[in-house]
Amino acid sequence: MKFQNIDYEKEGKVSIVTINHAPANAWDLQTMSSFGKVLDDIQRDENTRAVIITGAGDRFFSAGLDVKDVENKWIVGPMGRYFWMKVEQLEKPTIAAINGHTNGGGLELALACHFRIMEKQSKGRLGLTELNVGIIPGWGGTQRLKKLIGNSKALELILFSKTLSAEQAFEMGLISSLTDPGTLMPKALEMAHTLSKRPPLAVKWTLKAMLAGDYEGTYGGYHAEVIGSEVVGNSADCKEGFQAFAEKRNPVFKGI
């Protein structure tokens, strides 16, 4: 499926979303609107079990807000906050396949994903550089970055508008894994297809419990974990998992 400035395809149980807005895959009103429609489809599609988000070309994952559409920034900004939160709250694993420079709102989108992968020796650099133009990271970056790398490092990157190489970002814990040059999408697809074979209910409740801990504190996370344990413990997938283990075969999980 093709939307304006967003390419959307499905490979088995994996949905692949490509930001395709040359030259820098920046976010204007039309791109953001298309992305919202794609997210709605992903949420509805029970066949989708993992998601990859990447950028078109080999120079930019996303440069953030499109300064050429500055007249719509008061509309695009709230949409970015809302849609990035929807990405974070997806009950399906999301992988940001970072294929180049990733700045501002582009990095904030990657931070909202469950995994971030990048090629070794990539020319792309990552940073929340909004202060260079007199604004602050406003699409969740101030909160999500500090959870990954801590307050002091996050403040250093944001207040000084520093950018990181792939290797530096990996050492800090901002990037979850590095892959060899030329293997970004094969690695992302390998991860996504592996995740798509995991038990969907167990994946869903793991993500829900961990997110509840972030939003509601440890007690909220424990509460979600208890509910999830009861749900999955009584599921057909649980029975299938134990039966497959006893029969020494690979389980076939159906999400029920």
C-alpha cells in the first residue's frame, strides 16, 4: 500500500513502514497524516505481529519537523506527540531500522520504538538538536532519551545539541544493536520475522506490563504483570507451548 510520503508493505506477519519524503524524510502535515492512517491499520491488523520503521534512501532516517511546512507546525507538533505515543503503546514489537541521519522528531520516533538498530560505520548521526533553532524536543524526546541513557547524558546531548555516531549511540545504550555495513534491512527483517513467531499474547502482555511500569510506576507495572500472567496462563498458546515442549517440536502460536 502507498500513502503520500509513506510506503507501507507487509511481508508475512511483518509490516514495513518507510518514511519517503525527499530529501530528508522530514515530517510535514501530509506525511504525518499518512503515518496516522498506517498506524491505524497496524493496530487493526491481527495478522501483523512485528513492525519495522525505516527511511527511504541511504542518507536520512528522518530529519524531524519539515521547516518548509512551518506554517503548520502547531498542527504537526501535537500530531507528532500523539502518533509517537501510539508507536510506543503498540502491542506489537517495533524496530527502528535507522538508515542515516536521525535528528529531532526523527530520533524521537526511533526512541518510541522497542528496538533501534543501525549499521556499523554508518555516516548517519543521531541527535535531539532542536535547541539550535530555539525550540525543545517536544515529541517525547525529553522523557524517552533519559530513560535510555540517564538524565545527565540526555541533558548533555539536548542542551549542547550534540550528535552521536552509531558506535557512540550503541555504547550509550541509545542503539540496541549494530549490524554489519549493508545488512541493515536483512537484519531488521530477521529480527521481525523471529519476533512474529513468538506467542502474540505473551508478547502483548510483556509490552503492556513494561509500559505500565514506565507510565504508572513499579506498582502499576506489577499489576499489569499479574493480569497478563493470568490471561496468558489460561490461553491456548500456553497449552500449545507446553505441549510442543513435551513433544519436542516447535510451537505454533495463534494468539488465542
